[in-house]
Amino acid sequence: MLAKKVYSGWYDQNNPHVEVDGVPLRHVNYHSNDLSWGFNGSNPADLALSILADYFGEDQITGDWLRLPPSGPQPKCWFYHQDFKRDITSGLPQGAPWQIDSDVIDQWLTTEPPMP
């Protein structure tokens, strides 16, 4: 079982900040240059991708790696991120602070189909 993690985000003078357990979340930059939430777009997609890469421990994943993936299994973060954006990051309160923990992700994954 994975150790519980807490993800949080807020804006400071229109700049988004996202942390995991009080440490800045690594941005997996694929869809946009910034992380954001509360709407259905590229920034919430990158937030979903970044949270899931951290959650699954996929530290090697980068936007460049995803653009030209080597042969091998598809990363879990990539497989699930668009649905996670739809269900979670796009629904976070736009422009307001938020917090979710890994239990939310655990529960959400029970509603998703398994990776092929």
C-alpha cells in the first residue's frame, strides 16, 4: 500500500502553486506551460498528469518522453489523466484553494477501467 499523500493548490497574485505533502509538485509539461484547475482545458490536464505521475511514482515521465515514447508499456499517468481531469481537476474550485489526498485517487481508480 502506498503512503498517503496530500495534494494542494492555491493562487498567489494570479500564479498557481501546487504541492504534494508541502513540496512543489513536479510539473509534467505536456499540454501547457502552467498548472491550473476548475475548467476543462490544457492546464487542468497537465495538473491531472502531474498528480498521477507523482501518485504512481512515475518519476521518469516527462512531456518530451510522452511526445516520443519508447517502446514498452504505457505509463499509468498517461492512460488515466484525461479521465482524471474530467472527473477531478476540472471540478476543483477555479481560482480558489483546494486539497485532495491520495485516498480520493484510490477511490476514483475503483471507478475506472483497468489498463489494457
